[in-house]
Amino acid sequence: MRRFSQRSYLVTLSEINITPLLDLAFVLLIIFVITTPLLEHSINLKLPRGGQPDKSVSKRNIRTVEISNTGVYTLDRQRMPFNELIARLAAESRSNPNLIVYIRADGDGPYKYVADLFDGCQRYGITRYSLRTEPTK
């Protein structure tokens, strides 16, 4: 009649120790808290000063284009050639009429790169864009 001893053995195995699970969850939380601010900007830019605080706009209607002082373009933190960037913006503009293009250009860079982006946006009918600046103190 070993059944009674086997049942008590199974009862003790059915308890779950959640301490290691909580330790893992806290470690992952700390890793995400530390790495999230590092992922915020993909290009180191020095924005010009001026402007006013933003009005609330839905995040799904915003695409951010960054232009470095050397002419490197990124769309939502992904580097890409200028022609591909304009083609993607045109496709998204056709599917989302509320699209707003945020343009973050380095203040020390040549204006040529920003003018090329304006020209490309106007060619494909993208009329809503905003130059991003650092707010004045």
C-alpha cells in the first residue's frame, strides 16, 4: 500500500516556487529601463533653437526623417538612400492622408539636404511636414 506515500510526494511537487521567476522578471525590467533611452535617436544631431511645444498628434500619423550634416538620411531610425526614403514616404502618404513628416536636420549641416527633402515631398504631394527644433529656454 504505497499509494499514500506516493500521493503525499505528488502534493509536494505541485507547489511552484516563483522566486526565480520574479528574479528573472526584475532583471529583464532593469535591462529594458537601461536600454530604452539609448534607442531614442539613431543619429547624433545638433538641432537649431526655436519653435514652440508640440500639439498632440497620433504617433501612427508621424514619420520622422533625420538628416545628418554629412547627408545621411534615416526614416524612423533606419538608414536608407534618399530615393528609397522619398518612395516610402510617398507610399505611406497615399495610404494615410493624415501623415505628417517630422524633419530633424542638423543645424550645422548644409541646407541642400533639407531642400532636397522638401522638393521630394512636394513632388509626391506630401504637404504636411514640420521642421523640428530644440525649444528655447
